[in-house]
Amino acid sequence: MELTFDRLTKQFGARIAVDRVSATLTPGVTGLLGANGAGKTTLIRMVCDVLRPTSGQILLDGQDATQMGDDYRALLGYLPQDFGCYPDFSAFDFMRYMATLKGFDGREGRERSMRLLEEVGLADDARRRLRTFSGGMRQRLGIAQAMLNNPYILVLDEPTAGLDPKERVRFRNLIAGFAQDKIVVLSTHIVSDVEFIANRILVMRQGAFVMDGSPEQIVSQAAGKVWECQVEAHRMEAMSSRMAVANVRYAADGRAVVRVVADSRPMDGAVCVEPTLEDLYLLAFRDGSNL
């Protein structure tokens, strides 16, 4: 199965939110990485048939998704950035309700609902009202409902918002297992969400794809542009205003070990080090421009 974006464009008045992007996605996790406002959510909403493109096409195995209509939407699972739910429902009742909307009969809907609540770690809270859930628990419920119909295409927009570190690990493991024979699109500005589970990363900026490749290929573009150096701690504020500082570690002797992203050696004594995906992200968005 292949999901293809063919010169996909979305324009709101004079503003171009998505600018003629093209890519073909295959089974596995594709990380859509970009700063807030880069166009990720607009692209996601077009993929999920919530927004219609201004121009261009979305094709599933060569068929126009718009023309496929319900047949295309039946293959989708979607967790929007702002996931809403009914506060007086229990988690189990909400899952059963969503299962009914997705066409499952009573028994199958109940079984799938409970199984997915178990997978996201909410089985013990299945009878609790959603108004009592934390933000992280609601987000896990959102992931569960997106997977109810065992979709061929799972689209997740900022899925780890509100999750603690342990929940993030659980989420990554869940998605990695699910994506073995499915297309998963994971849109985020949080590098760690995609660093370990994405087969491919699309970096989006100003509505366009500016980088495309495996995590290793993407990170290699920052090779020779990441440096570590030691400076007096009191110099850090001035240094941060002039350079793209990725990380700082303060030592007890009043000095700081600083990780800097720069095209050339930023200062005497700076040592070139191996880049990470976080360094690459900072390199792509270091001037703060994302629209």
C-alpha cells in the first residue's frame, strides 16, 4: 500500500499553509517533524479528508482519496491535536460509542474497546468518568480510539502531548508494533517522539518539505556543524544570544560545557562532535522562522 501526496497545496486567502508538497509513504512510521506553525496540522487534516486541498491530490495506491470517499475514510485512524471527548462518559462507554460510529456490532465493539484500553494502560480505569482523567490519560484514550478500526493508515497529530516519560515509552512501543504493516504518520515538534521509531522523517518548514530521509540520513546533514566547547558560566547569556545553543551543562568550577550548532567553528577550542536529530532540528529552525 502506498499513500502519495502529489503537489499538495492548501491556501487560506493570501497565506499558503502547505506549498506543493510531494511524497510517497509506505508501511512503517513516517515522522512529520517541524516547528509549530510549519504546516503540519494543515497537511494532516488534508490527509484525513477534513480539509480539501486547494490543488494537488492525495492518492491511495493510485486512486484519488477524494473520489474514494467513505472507502478511503474507512481505512483511516486519526488522533487530532485537540482531542475532545464526553466528560460524563466512562472510558469504556466512550470507546463503545466510537466503535458503534465506526460500524462495529455490540460484542465486537466491546471486545475491541477493552483490548485497546488494556494496550494503552487504561484497563483499570475503564469505568471511570473521563472528567476525572488527567491530560495524559485522555491522550492515551485518544490513541486507543484512533486504532479501533485497525486502520491501514494511522494519523497522529502531536500524540504525546501531556504524556509523562514512562507513557511516552509505552506509546512509542505501541506504535512501533502497530506500524509493521501499516502506514503511520506521526506529526510532532518533539524530536524524541520520532527519533527511535520513525523509518523515515519529513522535516517541514514554511509549508514545504525541506528534508526527507531515514533518521540516519537526516542527521548526517548536520555532520560537521555541531560543536562542544567550554566557556565561563557568566558568558552563557551573551553566547546564547549570538549562537544556536543546543545544550548546556554547568560544572562545579564555574564553567559550562556548551553544545552549539554552527556552520563553522564557533570559537577557539571548540571540538566537532557527532550530531543528533535534536541538533538537526535546531539547525533547520535556528533562525526561528517557521511560517
